Amino acid sequence: MSAIHIPTKQRFILDNVSWQRYTRLLHVFSDRHLRLTYDRGVLEIMTLSYEHETSGRFLGRLVVTLTEELDVQIKDGGSTTFRRKKKLKGLEPDDCFWIANEAAVRGKTKISLRVDPPPDLALEIDISRSSMNRMRIYAALRVPEVWRYDENGLAFFTLNAAGKYDPAIVSTCFTIPITAADLQPFLNLRGQIGDNDIIKQFRAWIRAKLGATP
């Protein structure tokens, strides 16, 4: 297989890529900071911007903070590659979490969607603008909920019985009602004050909400 050079801030789309070649490229690029999205023979190889990465990490911090304050166990899967040969689809989320299914993956060092549940929640940062329909891949992998963040803000999507995503007002992952509109003000504070100070405000907001929740 010939070498593929990926310049900084670049995207490549390759057609007619076999599943075997896709899996080989995952191995070749395992130590590179790249995102590979595969859908039935089409492969996108993408570098990720600083804005993309910091947005994903901060949104992930909000999720972790929520579970800490709600005393809920969580397993952070980061940008693990999830793939299903039967579906000929694979991707890396910007972050992902097992919440309801945390106990099912606790202590595991490898995850296979053939036997393990998919993450309960995936975070999709769409600032770098993938040319692939990544929501369709999440649906094929049966990820129950996706939070998508782009230039228009944060939006929640939940998987319906037909295997498609519907816009959702309230997240299904938590024991108190959490909406995208609840989280957006804290995302908007980034760059105005330090991230840790935002998290302190977010903790105070959660505790006030818990105090008001019957």
C-alpha cells in the first residue's frame, strides 16, 4: 500500500476503499491526530482544528460535571474508533460516554460493538465540517443519543425506533431534565472567562436546579 501524506488542515475523500484497507489505515494512522470516517467504501481522512478539539473537550467536561453532581457513574470513551463490518461503517466521535450502560463496559480494555453496547451519548463537533453524513453512521452503530455542536449552537438528537435521529428538547441520559438551551450559555462563556471558572458556575447551576427539582 502506498503512503498517504495528510497535510495540516486538510481533508481527503477516497472512493472504493475496501473494508480491509480501511482497517489497515486505522492501524497506520493510530499514532496520528486524524479522524477517519468510513461509509460503505467512501473514506474521509481529516485533520482537526484547535477550535474543534477544545470545543469537544469542554463539552465533554460539562457531561462529566453533570454526572459528578448527579452521583451517576460514567465511562468516558473519548475518540475510540467504533466500526461494524456488517454495516460497512466506522468513525471516531469527538467524545463519547457510557452512562446507563457504564456497568456493562466497566473494567474492559477493548470494546467490540458485536458484543458490547454502543456509548449512550456521543458528542459531534461540526466546526471542521465533515463532508460525510456522520449522523447516518451513528444511527447504524445504534448510538442512542448524539449532541451536535456547530456554528448555530448545540442541539440534541435521539435515535427513534425506525433507526433515525429526531431532534430532542431534553436529554434522555440524565435523571433531571437537561436541554441544549441549558448548556448553551456555558458554552458561550468560553473565551470570556477561564474554563475552570465556567465549570464552577455550571456546578452551582446544577445544584440550584437539583434544589428546585421535586
